[in-house]
Amino acid sequence: MASVCPDTPCSCDCFVSVPPASAIPAVIFAKNSDRPRDEVQEVVFVPAGAHAAGTRLQCTYIEVEQVSKTYAVILSRPAWLWGAEMGANEHGVCIGNEAVWTKEPVGEGEALLGMDLLRLALERGSTAQEALHVITGLLERYGQGGSCREDSEPFCYHNTFLLADRTEAWVLETAGRLWAAQRIQAGARNISNQLSIGTDISAEHPELRSHAQAQGWWGGHGSFDFCQVFSLTQQPVRMEAAKARFRAGRELLQRQQGAITAEGMMNILRNKESGICMDSGGFRTTASMVSVLPRDPMQPCVHFLTATPDPSRSVFKPFIFEVGAAQVPQVLSPTFGAQDPVKTIPRFKTQVDRRHPLYRGHQVALGLMENEQQERGQQLRQKQRDLEQEGLEVVQRLLTSQQAPPPQELGGLFQAFVEKESQAYT
């Protein structure tokens, strides 16, 4: 069984606001992806596809059966793997995942990563609930497992997920193949590297309670508290720290109840005092995402992605599934074919440079901005603020039906903002 070092940094934070918590009639989703500090996250656009019967699909470690039709997706993912840390599809479904450890043992055997499950759910689910069923079905059939970082020392965990669409959100928490889910139809919710579903369970694995009873974790009578029953008795240090981050995130959401906006979510993701914007030892926030999912199906969903680390010094750039949406080369990492360390056996014995062009430019800018006494660093940070504000204003006009750009321009919006940011770093 893979061991978990108590001091191993591991954290992510997901947030959702469902009306009336939102300031506008829209569901708002947000996530910080906290990963090994030198890991590069790329933003990948995958168009919708049709697939022949019997087609097999290679995920990070294993193959699964492909479905006949897959939806277009935008993904923010560690560049070495197949799945994603967060993303959205053409139907306005958004998902983020979190690492979690429970009483169920975590094995080193290769199966589907939680990040693979996330991408598969986005490609196959047209609603948050449908995406949840995709994950639980694949979990039952293939299980979850395998190292979750690009390192020869295995780092394995189980997963929790926050799923959202235009009308509602779901929290899905897993322990091996077992799971519990909670439906959120109003209000704000967050998750942070720990089980958080108590007795308010909307759906569950059919053997969840019988398994807990057989293990001696639950007596079989009275209320069933998933978090209490499946959480480790002695939590690793980092999971204890996640409790404080979870409480801080909940408080930040509560302060904005009824007035939560995309910009407000971005500010939460930039909060360093709480640890939500992370920079601790070997880990940091490597990418961030905020999505606005209007209740009105005639309005487009808008997904803001950074493609760079540290949201406090990054630009949230808008992406819209519209005519002309395509892969932006500046945020796509190089590929290494059969020689990629993730594909050679044994895995991860060598390292490669996965930095994409925007990441490289941002690295230089980040160094200047961290020294705020330098005039050039201050100028760069102001350029970032101005560019992000421009994107927010474009989206504001779009969602209020004021001077909406033509579809072709909307499809190229992310490309245009990536190019402007790249130019700012040149």
C-alpha cells in the first residue's frame, strides 16, 4: 500500500455558488489546483467527437472502452497526464477534484486517476448529475489508483469532486470504489481535501453502509454520517491543515452570500492568508479556474483560466464554447511521444521540460513581480490587472446583452487574451 507522509503537501480548494447566493442568476464555479511547484499545467481544448464501436481509449495508465459520442471540453491539466485537475464541457458542466485519504486503503496499483475520471465525466456528461453517474460507473468498473505526480516515488490518493452546471451542483466523495454524494440546489459550498458530507446524503453506493458495518466503523442503527464513519481516526498533518482552509473558504463565501460574482471568486482564490492561494514548500497553486454558468440557456457559459501558477500574479482569461474555439498553442506543452517518462517502464526515471510558451514568459514576469520594488514588476502587475478587467468587462457586456461580439469573436476570445498576455511579458 502506498504510504502517505504526514508532511506531504497536498491541497486544492473548490467553490460553488448557486442562486440565490450568486449576485446574478448564474451558478459560479471556482477552483485552485495545488500541485508540485514545478509542475506545468496546460490548457487543452478537445473538440466533440464520434467514435466507432469497440474503440479503446488510453487514459494516463490504463485503457477503457470509448463511448460513441464525446462532448467538447476545455481542460486545465498537469501536462504529463491524460486527465485534468479541472475543466468544463460544451453543455456548461464544470468539475474540480481534490485529494483525500479515508479508512479505505490507497493502493499503488494502476487504475484510473481521479483526474482521468474528471475528464471522462466532462466528455460524457451533459449535466452535473449525469457526469456524477459517469464517475461512479467507471469507479465501480475500473477503480481508482496509480501515482498522481510525475515522480518515481508513488504518491497516491482517493478523490472528492465538485460538479456544477447551469442549475445545480453536486459534491461527490469517494473511498475506494465506495462513494456518497450531496446535491446543492441553492447556496454556496466548498471542499478542501477532506470528507465533508455528513448525514445529508442525496445518493450513495449501494454497499456503502453494509461495508462500513462489516468493518466495524458503524453500528448499523441510527444516523449515518459519511464523514464521521469514513474519515481517518488520526488525520495526517496536511489533512488537519485542510480543515482550517475549509473553514476559511466557507467564511469567505458566507461574507459574500447573495452577492457572489466571478470577480469575488477570483479574489477568494487569491487569498494567501487562508492558504487557499498556496505557496508552501514543494507545493503551490499551479493553475486556477472560475466559471459563470447562466441559468438562461440562451446566454453562453464563460470559463476563466490562468494557465499559469499563483493566481495573485496571474490573469484569468475568458474562454467560451463558440464557433472558432480551438487549441491555443501558447498554452500547450511540448510532447515527447514514446520517450515520455510517463510512458516508459519503469515510469518517471527521467525528467523533461514541459513548459509552454506562456508559462515561460510568466516565469520571468513572476520573478520581477515578486520584487515589488522594481518598477518593471509593478508595471507588469498593472498590465495583468488591466487585461483581466478588460476580460471581465467583455463578459459583463455579453451577459447583459450589451454589444455582444459575433460568435466567431467569442470563440477566439481566449486566444486573443493569451496573445495579449504573452505580448505583455515580451
